[in-house]
Amino acid sequence: MKLTIESTLSELLGDEQGKEIVEKHLPGLSDHPMIGMAMEMTLNQIVPFSSGQITAEALEAIAADLEKLL
């Protein structure tokens, strides 16, 4: 399955390369105390709850890096 920013956090963080990409652009996300509640959500779905920490630029960069995965 190809990972995209529409993949759930569970899918992204459960994949070694996906997690590396997410952590590159959003350091500490996988260790956030509330992450368990968001695991079945996409990055786009958690943006409103991120207090501005997940920016459009970060999403674009994550999407671009995910696109490079085989």
C-alpha cells in the first residue's frame, strides 16, 4: 500500500520509512501524549487540533517525501 498524507497515522507511523518522514517534518509527533487518540485519523484531520504546529508547508513536504517512496 502506498503511503500518502491521507493514510492514517497508524499506517504512517507503523511503517519505518513513513515514521521517519513524519518525524523529519513533525519531530516528536509519534511521542505526543495524545497520539493514541489520533491513530485512526489522517494528518489533514488532526491539523485543526494541532494548535498550528502542523502547517501546510509541513504537509506538503511530507507528501513530497512520501511520493518518493517505492
